[in-house]
Amino acid sequence: MKTVLRICVCVLLAFVAGVQNVCAGTPVDKDFYTAWRQDNLKGKVKQMVTSTYFCEENFDIDFTQNDAYMIEDKDYKADGSRMLVADISYKFDSYKRIVTEEGNDYTRGFDYDEAGRISAINSSWEGESSGDRTETIIYADLGEVHKINAYVEGNEIEITVTYEYLHFDEQGNWIEARVTEHEKNTFMEESSDESETYKFIIREISYY
């Protein structure tokens, strides 16, 4: 009888501990803290190459005649951790997530939402045009909106970046998107200038 009672108590304590962990925002899912989740990716991604093209308002572009103005390469290990760059310094939290990234002339800090995704990037840089920038990422059902506030040598910059996803791969990750950036620029508290920029983004994703 005592043995049965002891087992019941242990099960109850384990259940309570599990509930406390969930309520405290500490999921029991072992994949929760992977870089895949942080970058809002599905499946065991090995590499993601993102190419960004400038285009006109109608998003009509000939990719055979236009070069991407920016190409970003992200690599992931088989366990879902991020492949780090050798000449960059990193600081991590207790869940091995990057909280600070420091290069030669810049520093970036990362915040995460309750779903484990990157929700804010705080950057500062030095050089010919030193400044600060805060980017807040809002994830919608089938899109995301970035709210960017930057300060550069007297310039106050507000940017809203809206995504329209066009195509997804078999894992459910988006691979083509139209992006509209609405920018409001105020210099030394003078009247603001507003403009819009249009981009086409293609992601090539390979898996383990």
C-alpha cells in the first residue's frame, strides 16, 4: 500500500512540475530552443540562402537579367543549433540561444517571443555613419510585419516591412515573397519624407 501511495505521489509531483514549467514559459519540447524555431523554420534545415532583389511597384522582375543586391547564407547543424561565424563574438542565454552578437564595428542583441522565435533585434554600429536601430518582428498567420525604428546622425527613421508570401516548399517554409517597405524619414525634427521600396525575396532551403 505504501509503495502504491509513493508512486501516486511521485506521479502527482511530476505532473505539477510539468504544469509549473509550462506556466513559467519553459516548454518541455526538446526542439523548442533550436535555431530552426528561432528563425521560424519547419523541418531539419541544413542551409538557407536568401536572395533579395529590388523591383518596381508591380513586382515584375526578370531574374535572369537582375542580380540580387543582397545574399544571406545561414547554416544549421544536424541538431538544430546555429552554425557560428568564426570572427564574430557571441553571448548565450541559459537555453543556448544567442542574445548578443558582436562584430568588428557592430553589436546586435536578440529577444524571443513565447513561441521561441526571434521577436526583436537591437543593433548599434560605428564608422562613417554610426547609429542605433530596433527592429520588432510581428508574426501574422501567413505573413510577418517588421517595425523598424532607427536613429542615424540626427535622422529618425520609421519603416514598416510587410511580407506577402507567394510559394512554400514541401516542408511548409516560404520560398518566395513580395516585400513592401514604407519608410518615414525625419531629419532634425523637420518635416518628414515618406517613400516606398519594393523587393522580391527568394529562399533556397536544403534539408538533412
